[in-house]
Amino acid sequence: MIQDIFPSIFDNHFENHKVSDNDIVLDFWDDKVYVSYDTKAQKLILPTFKDYSCSGLSAVYLFSIDNKKYFLIKDDIVPFANLEYFSFFTPRQLRDMPLVSKVELFAVFSAYHLWKWYNDNQFCGRCGYELKLDTVERALLCPECQSKIYPRINPAVIIGILNQKKDKILITKYRKGYAHSALVAGFTEFGETLEQTVEREVMEEVGLKVKNIRYYKSQPWALAQDILAGFFCEVDGDETIKMDEGELKYAEWVSRENIELQPNDYSLTNEMMKLFKSGASV
């Protein structure tokens, strides 16, 4: 999955570091990130602080991978005088590019998660004052009422629904957005357990009851500021699919050998489909 970057080590511990010339500095604008992609080497190139031409650039520390520090530009407009080979790409575009390593892609995804949070929280929701960066922990602090806002993380579930009698799994495709094979998925509502989310989402999207809900694995998914929890379960009783046509364009029971996997190994969804396709017991 996208976060599996071993032997590299991701360190999200907050530190109030100051940016240096060789640190990676990422800039996002309109949900796009400023990077370069070397098509010949199939390599993603991330800019460093020294690549930017302006002085006094404001950059906030995000995280480290191995010994490399990553920062986020906080300025609204930056002159890119020394970055003639760089362009704006959406994280989804980068996801579909062949990459030598997951490290750069995971870094961009993780930076996007924090940029989205910073960008969406510029003023205090309690009193309206402009929020400031906390210097002690990763938070935004209101200097007027002392309210603190922490990074937003949305819990969601990925659901592998099994038909044990026919040795099949329920495969879906979304009506909008991602075009490849998927599993039933959805966000956890307030007051719900994750298991209750599984039951509700399955009923809402495909009209089935399920049983034997069991946890598989989790994954951070920065594009929606998610923490995904994967579950397998079994259809309980009637196996007739009643698809939510507003959400899905395809929902069918599929045998192991007929599963079409996603084109890359970044997602928890693809790993769960791959596990069932391999013949493993889930």
C-alpha cells in the first residue's frame, strides 16, 4: 500500500524546525502540487528550498522521511524563477504515473493532507480570529479565545463482502471519480462503531445484510483526509444485490479468477481484492 515505504522511515513527530536549503519544500495551489516528473527515468522530483528564488519565504515543517525534512509553503503566491521544469499536478495524476519508489508519492499525499487542513482552517470557528501556528504541537491556535484545532482525520471503512456459497466477492465501480474496480466503502457517522458503519454502508449501497464482520487492516488515505479500516464480512440471507444507482454504476458478485485489480498497489481496497483473488482464506 502507499504507506509501505520500508526500509524508509516516516516520522510525523512535530518539531518546530526552520527550513534549510536542502529541505524538500512543497507548494499546493487549487488542489495541485508543484513538482517535476522525469518521464525517461520515471522519477518524481520534489523541489528543495534553494530552488525557490524569493527570500523570506514562509515554510512550515511537516514531517521527515529518513533524514530528509519536508516543509509546506504558506505563502499565497510564489515566484518560480528557478523551477522551469516543474509543473502543477494533482495527487491523483501522480498516483497514475509509473514511479520508481513510493517514497515521494507518499510524501506528496501526506503533505496534501496537512495542506488541506491548513487551507480549510484559517479562522477560528468559535470567535472568528485568524488562527496561528502552534509552536508546541501540530495544531492551530486562536490567539483570542485559545481554541485549538488539530488535523482533521475522517474514519471510513472498506468492506469485502463475501458470498461463501458461491466463493465470490462483491465488486463495485463508482458512478463518478475513480474508474477502476472497488469495494463497498463509506464514512463513519457520529455515534457509530466501525462495525455499524459496515452494516449501514452495505445496506445503503447494495441492499444486503451481512454477518461475521471481522477487521483486516487500516490505511491512511490523504486524498480524503481518511483513516481507512478494512473489514471482511459475509452476506447474511438474501444475496440479491439492490444497487444504489446514484452512488454506483456497477455492483456484482465476482469469482476469484475474474477479479480485475486496480492498476497499482497503493490502496487497501486493491490489497483486499488481491488477497481474495489469490485464493487466501479471509
